[in-house]
Amino acid sequence: MKASDFLCAKAVSADLKSTTKPDVIAELIDLLISAGALDKKYRKKVLEVLMAREALGSTAIGQGIAIPHGKCEYVKKLVGCLGISKQGIQFDSLDGEPAHIFFLLIAPGDSAGPHLKALARISRLLKDKYIRESLKTATDDKSIVAIVQQEDGRLSKL
């Protein structure tokens, strides 16, 4: 599975404006709504699902990365969006550092396999410091998508 299989290319932001955990998750959900990947009427419910997941333990994995994710019946297939916060947001990360790279995933309630594969792919994609720095310094949404696609291609050859 490639990140481009579930990343909605129209739901990418090189400059997230939010400054708190709930606000950045809401902003990411709004990217999916604007891209047509999520119906606006489910916004509040999806936010509740994702915040409930955060209450179990932060999805910030360190090194400036957070992968908020959850399962719900409001999507038919695995869908993701990607946003970059230039200033960083405190996200209760394991290393105590602010998160800059946010890869949000929403999966149908019955899709354990694809959901876990997507989380693994994102972790592998963002393991490389060069990729993380490239994403953090990207100036526009198209550059972010290009970086992900390029790294996807490189990882597929390994």
C-alpha cells in the first residue's frame, strides 16, 4: 500500500493555522470536507471520534509527527489528509516536542487491515529526516503531494 492510495491530494495544507490539538484536528477534517472526501454533516461526529482516540493516548509519535486516526461509519474507504504547521503544535508527543507534520486518517469501522497498513506506511514514509524536513519547508500544497509521491515511489522499489 502506498500513501498516495489513501492521501486525498486535494486535502493537503502547507500552512495550517491552528494552535491547539482540537483545532488542528478540526482544520484537517475541514480539508477532507473541502476536498469532497467527507460529508460536512459528519464533521462534528468525526471530530468526536478522533478526539476520543486522542483521549486514549496521543497520536503524536515524536520527531514532530502526529497521526490522528480513527474508525467510523462516515467514510466508505480509507481516506487521509496531510497538513504542516510551521509554528508547531503541542500534541502530547512522546518526546515532548511540538508536532509539525499531521497525517490524519479516517477508516471505515470494519477495515482493520488497511487502517494498520496505512499507519505503518506513514511511519515508514516519515522515518527519513530528509523527508520530514522537506515537508516542513514545503511552500505549497503541490510540493507536499510531490514529496509524498516521490518517496512512495522510492519505498516501493525497496
